Amino acid sequence: MAYIEKINQAQVLNLREQIPLDADQVNSRTLVQRPDLGMTLFSVATEQEIGGHAAVGDALVNILSGVAEITIEAQTFTVRAGESIVIPANARHSLYAVEGFQMLLVVVKPTA
């Protein structure tokens, strides 16, 4: 049984090739969605934004390409390709594309 069914297994992958970076768009591709865990690829075009929101779990953002400004509560961080940041559970946050970016988002949620 495969738990990550939406991408090929047992082969080397470039995650940037799994989600297009289209002009003027935000794209997403869910890899895993279960009650305690979500894994999603996103791409955000230059000057586009994922507006303010919060998640019930800790969110690991791994930037695969480009440059994101990630605001957590009132603090803004610049996160570049190859870098990651953890957004604490329930913290209001937003993401803005300084340079179009692709990311892998892993959200770990409470189990009960």
C-alpha cells in the first residue's frame, strides 16, 4: 500500500517539476491529505500572495525555487530556494512571492 500516491515512488524526483510555476497564478497539488498530516506542493507567481490564514498544525514550508516573504504574526521572513521555516500551529501567516516560488508544505496536525 502506498501512502504517497500522487507522485512516483522508488525513483529520483525533482519536486519543482511536479508543480508548474504559471504567470499570475497560485497553483497547488495535494500529495497527502489525512487527519493528522498534509503534504502539498504550491507555486506562487511573482507578486502573487497566499493571504492571511492560520492552520491547526505546525507547518513546515520548504522553498524549492524563488523567493518568498513569509509573515508570521507580525514578523516577516525572507525565505529563499533551499531554505525552510516552521510556522507554529494557529499562528496567522501569509506568503508573498518576491520572486515566483515553488514550495513543499508539510502540515503536522494534532491527532485527537
